[in-house]
Amino acid sequence: MQRSLADNHRPERRKRQFVTIKTMPYILLAPILTLFTLFYIYPIFYSFLLSFQTRIRGEYHYAGLSNYARMIEDPIFYKALGNSFLILVIQVPLMLTLAVLLAVVLNSPFMKFKGLFRIGYFTPVLTSLVAASVIFLLILNKDYGLLNYLLAKIGIQPIGWLSDGYWPLVTLIIVMTWRWTGYNMVILLAGLQNISEDLYEAASIDGASRVKQFFYITLPQLKPVLLVTFIMSTIGSFQLFDEPYTLTSGGPNNRTLTLTLYLYQNGFSYFDFGYASALTYAVVAIVAVLSLVQFKLAGDKD
Amino acid sequence: MKRKSTIVEQILLYLVLIIGLVITILPFYWMIIGATNRTGDVFRIPPTFVPGSYLLENLKHLNESILIWRSLFNSLFIAITYTLIGLLLCSAAGYAFAKFQFKGKNIFFTVLILSMMIPYQATIIPLFQMFAKLDLMNTYLAVILPQLVYVFPIFLMTQNMKAVPASLLEAARIDSAGEFYIFFRIVLPAMRPALAAVAIFLFNHQWNNFMWPLVIMNTKEMYTLPVALSTLAGQNSIDYGQAMLGTSISVLPVIVIFLFMQKHFVSGILGGAVKG
């Protein structure tokens, strides 16, 4: 076997000096880096340029900061920004708390049916956001929905989940939490696997309660992974599009309008690519700043 | 030894977990109820709580509103092609990052990871213009190509590739095995669980992809499932029978695939866990 391998490959290797241990990594990376440059780097820079342009009679011309000036005075922009922040401040902590608790419980050695629970809690991740939204359209229907029917059983008046006051925003938060908690749970479970059992054993010998162990061992050890999920969720709340598009189209009165939905409307309903690109860069800037802040707060020493 | 929890604590814990699980699964059950009943039966007070016999009638209506089978084919074809190409790209990149020393390695890796922080919306308008100029609007290629740049699975693959023992590669090189032979015949087969996990990520990513196909696909024949479903939800009075059936058709295949591959999925994710 070994000899035949050698026989097969030695002459070939002499002829084709091109593929060597030195060139191989570049050959491996060439396809993805080409795609990355064409479909990521180039568009990112190009949309930055577009954000300084405006369309006059079908042609794009340099227009200085006019798109950004318009954005600063645009009340709808602030509405969308506020909605995205509300979702960030309420939905992300709610979801991550649930995900941490689930992960810790489903990682505990005493649990039975762990696999079943893990798969069960993960299944919503397998539905597309549009599909999830359509299902909730049925459940949250004001007059005939399952949820209002069940609430009526305990004497609660029907709630206009998709129409009244701030309920549409609550609806978004419910749908997002349903869809994403299991996803974060799996990532956190992976993080938990890397915490050494010795730490817990030492703590037990010292008489630390389970709650203390959670706060003094689990959470600090989980911090890097938790930071990753936090940053990904932050980005996600500013990218929020599929759910408001399907559930409410941003309404009523822009109460569920998100930044991404607003930039989509500007880009692909009004075909104002310049202004849409300026909105894009508002999202990029906010996400960059928030990620940095989260890194700083987490006090990463790397 | 850890303190054993009391029976009461245990029961409470399981109770909470089961209630949570019921809340998680109930929407799927309600989807099936909706798909097999008339909208009127689901909207009755009290509503029906058992599957009905209107599946075929709903299917007929669904086929009149959207091209459900065509959309299913579009979604499957795009997601499977994407997953296969993506697996090759991600594992090649992961192998390079994990098992080679070369100039530019750290820069490439850092740029890729940092790019995860830039929302993909930043690319969507220039990409739209690019594909319009190339006359590739409304094609599978336009949906697949830009999405191939998906960094998280590359990261996952890199973490997993670190587990390939260097001695294995050295032994193969001493035997004068070619680099491609090593990659395809030695490294990839050893990576099967990780590949399964990454495959699920890639498939799910493309299967759920909505904004980009919404922008690129502009005829019913080319709609993917999420785009087709969103047109159902956008109607003034939604026929929930067909909407829930359409949703079931988009949800159930993924759940079936996942159930088959879930063992690999968990170990692949855990193998890729960030090691301290």
C-alpha cells in the first residue's frame, strides 16, 4: 500500500511542482477569497461611494453629504432607529437569558431526556423567518387567533397583536424569541462543554451552592461564547427584515419599521440607491460601535 | 460530590421544561391544524384542535395562488447546489487556516472574521446593480453566488480542522502523497461529522434566505419558498388553509433532514467550540 502510493505520486510530484506544501494554502483559499473580494469587499466600498451620490435624470452624480443631511432630518429614520434599539434592549437580553438557562439545565449531568429537549427547543431554528411569521399571523389573529382564544378563557380581552398600540412590537419580540432562542442555546451548549469539570468539583468541595457555582464559575467561563452570541444578536436586531416585512410591513404607523426594512423600501420601492446606501452605512456604523462597546464592556484582554 | 437536588425541585424543573417545549412545538402543531382544515374551522369558536380532511382542497387553492411545487424545486435546487459548493469552499479554507503556515494567513483570517460584523445589507444594492448589468437577474446563479461568502461555517471548519493530527499529514507527505490527495482522501473523510454540521448550517442559511431572492427573483416561476409564502401573507384576506399548507411544505423537509443528521450536527458544533 505504502509503496504503491509512493510509486504513484513521486513522478507526478516532480513534474507538477506547482502544487506544493508552500502553494497549497493559497490554492485552497483562492476560490473563497476571489468570491469574497467580488461579492463582499467590492460592494461594501461601492455602496459607501453610492451614499455620497444622488440620482438626477436616471444618472448618479456626486452630491456630497446630502444623503446624510437628509437622514439626520428624517423623522422616519429616527422612528426606525428607535424600534431597532427597543428590540435590542428588550429582546436580546430576554432571549439570551432564556438560552443560557436552557443550555445550563440541558447540560447538567442529572438531566434525563436531554437529547429530546435539545432537539425540541432547536426545531424553530429550522423554519424560515417568513414561515415562522406566517404561522404567527394565524396564531395572533385578533378576532380568531389561537392566542386570543386561550386568553379569553382566562378572562383577558382580545389583543390586537398586529394592529394596536405597541403590541406589534411585542409580537415581533415574541416571534424572534421563539425563532432564535434554540439557536443561541446550541452555541452556548458548545461553550459549556469546554468548562472543566474540575472547577465544579473544587467548588462543591468548598461547599459552594449550585447558584453560586452558576454565577462564579459558569457565567465567567462562558463569557467569550456569550459575547459572541450577544454581538451576533445585536447585529441581528439591526438586520431585522423578514419578520416585520411579513407580519406588519413595518406598520401600523411605522411602529414596526426597522432600519433594514426602511433601507429596503428606499432602495427597492423608490429606487433611491443613494439614500438607501446612506441608511446602510448608518446600520454599519451603529453595529460597529455597539460591537466595540460590547468588547470593551466584556473586558477582553486579547 | 454535588448536592443531589430534591424530588420537588426536579419535578418543578421538568415541568417548566415541558411547558417551554409545548410552547415551542405548539406553533408547528397549529400549522398542521391550519393546513388540514378550512380557514373557517380554524376560526370557529371554539376552534378545531384536530387535523381535518381538507389537505387536498387546500393544496388545490394553494396551487392556484402560487406555484408551490415549482417554488419547492427552486428552493431545493438552490439550497443543495449552494451547500455542495459551500462545503468544498469552507473545508478548503478551514484546512488552509488550520493546517498550514503561510504569509498573509493572519491577515486573511482576521479580515474574514471582522467582515462578519458588517451587515450584509451593505452589499445588497451594489450586488443588485452588478447582477442587473450582467443580465443575471432572475437566475439561480444570482441567488447562489454572493451567498457563498458566508464566514461562520469557515470559522467552524477551521476549528474542527485543528483536530486533524499533524502526524497523519506528515506520514502522508513522507509517502509522497500529493497535496490534493491528502485533502480529498485523508482530511475530508476524517471530517465527516463537522461536514454534516456545516452542511446543515449552509442548507439552512440558503433555505431561509429571503431578502436577496426577493430582490433578484421577479417572476412566479423563479420564486423560492420564502418569497412565494410572503406573497400569500401579503394578500388582504389571507386564506390560512393554503398559507399553512405552504408553510408546512417549506418547514417539514428541513426538519426531516435535521432529524437524520442531528447526531453529527451536535458533535460537529461541539468539536468546533471555541477552545480557551
